[in-house]
Amino acid sequence: MLAEDASQTAERELLRRAQAGHADAFGELYRRYMPGIYRFVFYRVRAEPDAEDITALVFLRAWQALPRYQERQIGLSAWLYRIARNAVIDHYRTSRSHVSLDDPLDKGLVGDDGPDAGALEEADQVWTGLGRLPEEQQTVLILRFVEGLSHAEVAEALGRSEGACRMLQHRALKALARMLGEAK
């Protein structure tokens, strides 16, 4: 518990310095949060160039809004995921085509008849099913199971109650299981 308190204190100090305009402090926050934000965005848009651009936009928006950020209203992690979610929504609103010609799961490392072909096929079915879920259900599943956020953190990122997020997760898992059952 003591190490966690020290870590939170160090992060608050970084945040305070970043809000004061210190680019090096914001750079450290970027280093800490960028991999998770990128992963979240990538799972939503499924294209590396778009994910990279949107992630950069998220941190640009965060840098611009940082002086107005108040930690007591929402945690930093949840705030960044909220910015990322809104950036993804904006991306889909302004883009005409979202179909990727590249299969992000198949990087040419495993042949069609290799030992992992079945696992890749199942992962592809999950990927496809996830993409067919409504946006909010996708977001909940990605934040919970890819990013490993707690129910409380997901609720904070979405601006909803913890109970509502749990119900959303339950419905998403049920719908995904139904889709996967139909695919077999």
C-alpha cells in the first residue's frame, strides 16, 4: 500500500508540473499512458495508421485541456480514456470508409495449416463479433478485458454508474457469446 501511495503522489506531482506547462512532465505522463491508450484506440479502429493518428490527437487534446483538468472530478486515466473514446467517435463520424484490407491478426507468421491456425480463426471470430457490437459495448469490453481496468475505472471513463457498466458488460458478453455460437 505504501508503494501505491508513493506512486500516486509522484503522479500527482507530474500532473501538477504538466499543468504548469512543463513539457518533460507531460512527456512522462505520455510515456506511462500512451501504450494503453494506443491499444484501446487500435482495438476500436483496427488500423495502425488511424490508431497512431488518433492516439497523437488524444494526447494533443489532453495537453491543450490539461490546465482545466481537475483530478477530483475524474481520474487521469479515466479522463484520457474518455478523450480517446470521443476521438474514436469523431473518427467514425468524419470518415467515409472504415474497412481495413489488412487482417491485424494475421501478420504472416503462421501458415493456414499451422498449429495456431485454429486459434487465429477463433481470435478472428471474436474480433469480428466485437466489431459487430454497439460502440459502448465494444468500449466496455476493451477497457475491461484488454486494458484491465476495474469496473469503477470503466464507469469513470464512460461517465456512467458502475452498475450500468456492469450491465453493459453482461449484455455485451452475452451478445458476443451468441454471435460466436452462430459462427460455429
